[in-house]
Amino acid sequence: MVWIPGGTFLMGSNAFYREEGPVHRETSDGFWIDRHPVTNAQFDRFVAATGYVTFSERTPMREMYPDAAEEFLVPGSLVFVKPPRPVSLRDHRAWWAYVPGANWRHPNGPNSSIAQKGNHPVVHINYEDAQAYAAWADKALPSEVEWEFAARGGLEGAAYPWGDAGNPEGRHLSNTWQGRFPFENLAEDGFEGTSPVDAFPPNGYGLHDMCGNVWEWTTTAYAPTGSADKSCCQRKDADQRKALRVVKGGSHLCAPNYCLRARPAARQGESIDSSTCHIGFRCVVRGPN
């Protein structure tokens, strides 16, 4: 873990999406934070020690999803499926599918695996799963303020952890989408899907993957700010009656033509029972240095 000294910083952004503004000052006490998102190998040790079964490995209960079709009441999770041709960006169902058998061990479905991907971020983790791991590790999930303070790496008001240019001098400094989302991924950054957690340079605090690769859970309840009612990238089927938590940092699916969210200020609300192929987490420890 890395120690982040306490301080006051400019949080949010007025330059991108409405729910990120207005820019305002926040203060955080000092805390320790994981150097990178929790990996498959780390999560595997947790499961081996505890026998924990993740949300996507359990059979959904009809009481929780009274309107769900019968074929969806089986263990599974949401997986990105790249369409073969251009599609309307107004309907996420063109690229998201509920895949039976998809879970952290099988991120793209039952015929996939995490073999040789021990150092990739664990995915298909819902809020309860992340909380369970954190408790086992004697840690906690970060608040949105803590997460963004750490992600900025000491740069005041910059758009990215490394400055204001998305790809300075043509260099890709995070795992995002290149090409026309969702049907064309040029993988110019070297990856299609998740990447090893240390594949890209750390920020000024020595933290990897604070932008891109996977979204990360925080404990902060989601409420829109500014004049926004919700994130443009938030799934339209997200049940607003359920508790939403802020996820931060964007993912490998963030693309300039659709979801320019691989930035410290980016935020969206995610249902606590959501698990997908692009959401993970990291932990903090609060206390003295």
C-alpha cells in the first residue's frame, strides 16, 4: 500500500460531464491505499481462505428481480460483447449481455478463464463482494473523496493523473478504448479487455490504474451534482430504487466517441448488486502513517 498524506484539493471538473461539477474544495485525512486494483491472484487467496461465493456465482432470487425472465434467474453476470458493425449508442443492449456462468473466474463466460491473468484486476465483483474482501484483509473501501484525492497524484485541477493531455506525445498512459465504440477496438494501447495492473506508469503517488482498466467501487452513495440527473454512461436499466454507489476511474471500455471517463473526476452511480466485466476495486486503511 501507499501512504497518501492528508490535504485539501480541488475535486470534480467543469470541463466534461455535468455530474462531475461544480469544482469544489474537499479535504481528506491521510490514509493508506492499495498500489493497484485487487488482482485475480489476490482475490483467489481470499476465496481459498474463506470459501466465499461471489454474487454472480449465486442463483438470483425471484423476490429481488420480480420482472426478470426465467432464463436470467441463473448465476451469471454482465459481459461486454462487441457488435460486428456500427450500432446506435442510445441502447446499451447492443453491447451488454447477461451471460450465464460469467463470474470472476470466467470473465467472458463459462468457456473463458483467468489462467495467466493472475496480475489482472478481478472483475464481476459487486459492492458486497468488494466489502467482504476488504473486511477479510482488515481494510476498507475508499470514499469518493479519498479515491479522487489519491487518483490525482498531487496534480491540482489536472484532467488526468499525468496532466491535461489525454495521450501526451501520442503515448497511451492508461487502458482505454481506441477506435469507434463499441464495434471497433484498435487496441493501440496494447490491450483489448483488462490489462496487468502495472502495465501503465503510476501517478505521482506511485499508484497504478487510477484511470482506465476497470471502474472501482467507493462507499459514497451516488447523488447527481450540478444539473445532471444521471451519468450518460449509466445503464438505463439501473434500478433507481436500489442503493447506488459511486464508481470511479473509467475502464478499458471508455472511448472518446461515447464515454470519456478514464479521469479522476469521472463518476457514475452503480447499483450495489451490479457485477460486470469492467468493475473492480481497491482498498484503503485509515490511520496513522
